[in-house]
Amino acid sequence: MDSFSASLMKDKREIIIAPTIYKFQNFGEFAQEFALGERDVVLTNEFIYKPFMEQYNLACTYVFQETFGAGEPSEAMIETMYERIPYDSYDRVIAIGGGAIMDLCKLLGCKRPSSVHELYFKREPVVHEKEVIAIPTTCGTGSEVTNISVAIVKDEKDGKLTGGETKLGLVSDDIIPNKVCLIPDLLKTLPYKPFAASAIDALIHATESFLSPHRKTVTSEMYSVKAMEMILEGFRRIALEGPDARLDYLGEYVTASLYAGIAFLKAGCATVHGMSFPLGGTYHVPHGESNYALFSKILEVYDEYQPDGELGKFKEIVARCLGCTKADALRTLNVTLEKVLPLKPLHEYGFTEADITGFPVSVMENQQRLITNSYRPMTKELMERIYRECF
């Protein structure tokens, strides 16, 4: 077990819910309650700002993520963000967006490091200094309640840069947002494909937390089960009625994502995330999609190892929610997910045959905090098999 997971095992607290959680009908209600003003910086996207925030003419400073980079956070994006938003120009940070904006704003709430690279390789301390308010506009990451900020950084081995990149998580309770506000109305701008990928990501968070062999607690299980039930019900509706069925269920999706985030804050994510990180880091595959690409195959491998136990309980939940037998649960889940979002083989993302042997090495070296939580103990050879069969 890696040192991070071992330290969590020593923490006997059932669960950690650090932020105060609010719920509002629209952005205007939130802005009035929190009295947004000139010492507030709002990090968001222009396509969210225009329909939901522009009309209020608030004195706060709006910064659009796309002005300093698209996609998931990277070293270069974070450095550009620091230049664009001087540390002494704000007292509060409001994150309104998806997982990337959540991850970036967690950093804006902390003391500036001398080097982003050194920070993510844990050679600089994390020091929380400013209030962070998180408002998710997707229904997947759960990042609004978690203690992790993920970025694509320059890879290194034995302290020397390799010339490549890897995806790392900066983990510290000091980066958990102070407050979380759920505003389902903000999800209406989310196009269907990123919605589907983010909702599948939330299902994977809940599933991996539920199956976590070392860190699951009574309360994390409660949150993960409720999240799975809510998300599977939403997917059942989409499978039957089509993509627009999500629109009357957005409040449930954003709440389920929050529940899944609370669950994995304590119980942790596992092999799906660990194996997807180099895929996202190398080929810039969106996080939810990279997880989805591996999810079904990893469940299949788990089912070979121990089909009863916690996986048996998981199959009972799926069977109850999707109206099938326990024996047919994994197949029915795959069929349902295909109707929500068609599954692509890894090679369509740029993944090569060389990655089949190369990626497991990266996972073993950089993602121990995740694969430690695997329902089935992971080896390099087993990961090679999974990548090959998903290729």
C-alpha cells in the first residue's frame, strides 16, 4: 500500500464533508446571497457567463478559462492563469464550471508556489489562504467536494525530465473548497456528449468507492449507493426516451455527482482512474471518456476474480435499478451505457500498441494511490491485458 493510502487508513473518521453546501434556483439568487463584489474573481467559461451571469452587471472580475488554455489543466495553463490573475487582486475565488475549472480554482485559493512542477511532485507545500466557492456546471467530477486537483505535468523519472507528460493529482485537505453551491439551471448549457461522459464519470466514482477494499466506510457506502441509484435511473430514462430525457433530471444528476464526490473523498477511486490517467495525459482524452473506455473491461476482470462479495452487491444494485437479473447485470449495464454514449476502442483516441506495455509502467510508478484501492490486486501484466483487450 502506498503511503497516501496508508495515512488515510489511520484516519478513523467515517467521512469528511468539509464544505458548507447550498442549493439555489439560479445564479442571481447565489450572487445576492454571497454579495459578490469587486474583490471576488469568478473563473468560468464565456458560454456559461453570457446566458447566466452577464445580465447582472456585477462588479466582480470574470476570467474565462479559455483565455489561457483549453482542456484539462496543464503546467503551462496554470502558470498562465497565475499571470492573468495576480494574487493580491482578489479575496474570494468563485469556480463556475466543470472539473478543470474546479481544479484550477483550488490552486487560486492557495499560496502561490515558486514552481507548479515542484508543487505537483510534492516538493512544495500546499497552503490554503483564500476562500473558494465551487459551483459545478457538469454532473461528473465531484471535484467541488474533493481534496484533489489534477493536472497534466512534465513527466520525470528519478528526478529528471523524460520529455513526456503525465497526469498527476495534487492531494491535500487544504484545497477542499470552503463552500459548494448547486445550481442545476447552469447545466442547461452543457452539450449532450460532455454531459453523458461526465455522468458516466460520476457513476465510476460511485462504483469505485463502493468496491474500495481498504478505505470504504459505512457513510461512504451510503453516499456511493445513493449516487449509483440516481445515475442509473437517469441512464434508464435516456436509454428509453433519448438524450432529452436528461433535462427534467438535471437536479438529480448534479446531486448524485456531489454524493459520488463525497464517497470517493474517503473511499478513493481505483484502477479505472489509475489506468485512464496516462490516456488523458498523453492523448488529451476528456476525463470522463478516458474512464469510460476502460470501465466495462475492468469490471469484467473483477468479475473473474471475485464475482460475489462487494461486486456481487454492486450487481444487485444494477439489477434493481435497470430491471434485470443479477447474473445479467454487467451485460445490461454495458448495453445501457452504449445507449447513453457509444463506447470507442482505445486506438480511436490515438492509443498505440506500444502503449499496451508502456502505460502500465507509468501507472505503477505514478498512480499507486489509485490502484491500491483496486477490487482485484493489479499487476503490470494484468493491466497490459486490459489495455490490449480495449485496444
